[in-house]
Amino acid sequence: MIYHVTIGARTLAVDVSDRGVTVDGVPIEVDLDRVEGGAVVSLVLEGRSYPFVARRDGAGVWELHTRGRKLRAEVVDERTRRIRAMTGNRAGRVGPRPVTAPMPGMVVRVEVREGDTLSAGQGVVIVEAMKMENELLTEGPAVVRRVLVRDGDAVEKGQLLVDLAPLEEAGGP
């Protein structure tokens, strides 16, 4: 089965079959195991272990947490990709993904202002939920279009906190 995995601006063709796994046509040695007693998964890639936590964030969309980083991956099988190509249906919005609350909580600190230029992985908002502070980061370069919350605001799961625009809208690269 061929899957197309998109992380950021990069898309990889991952072929998983009884003969093994290839990424963009290159055979790789890979093993995936769930760590006993938790949500952590261990990916062994070419002999090196990469522990991570994966959470499904929608149809074919995964939120991955590894080594202090949060990544968003879209995984689409070959059939779905072909249907989208034929119908012109593209999943997701064009441009940077807005920052939303992952769960109900309270805004501890807003780290950006409208008009700020952000780089990938930059902190945007810190939300306290379940007695833990969670720093919400950008997935890629963007410009802050609107900040919709302030320090101390209560937020609900999925609530839009900071709307982002592509760099081009601010005359960036």
C-alpha cells in the first residue's frame, strides 16, 4: 500500500508491503513498537530509535510529539490522493494553520502580537490545562493576522486563539 505523508511543505511516498518499506523508492529498515503501559511509540529507523506520541487530529491528520517538538502529518493513501486529484478536492486550508486550543484551559501568556513574523516552531501562546502549561507552536513560517485572546482568558477545545497568514501577505519571502 502506498501512502503519501506530508509534513510541512514536504511530501514523501511511503510504500508498505510484505517485501518491506520504501520511502520515495529507497528501501529502509524500519520497526514500530508501542512502549508498554503508555501512549509512547518507538520508531526504529535504520537502527536508531525515535520515541514519539501520535494523536489523530482528523481524517488522515496526525499530531506527533517527539523530543519537545510538535509536528503535523497528513497521511493519504494512493486511492484517496487520486480521487482528490480528479475532483480538484484538496484537503485542508491553504496557508499556515491557525493556532487553536488543544483542550479547555486558560491562557497563561500570549507570546506574539498582530503583524509579527514567525518562524517554524516558534511559540505563540501558552495555555494551562490540567495543571500543565502547554506552549503552542507554529508549524511553519507565518505572519500573525489576528490575536483573539489575552492573558487570563478561559478557552474551549478547538477555539481559535491566533489566526496566521502566509508570509507573502506581509510582503515576506
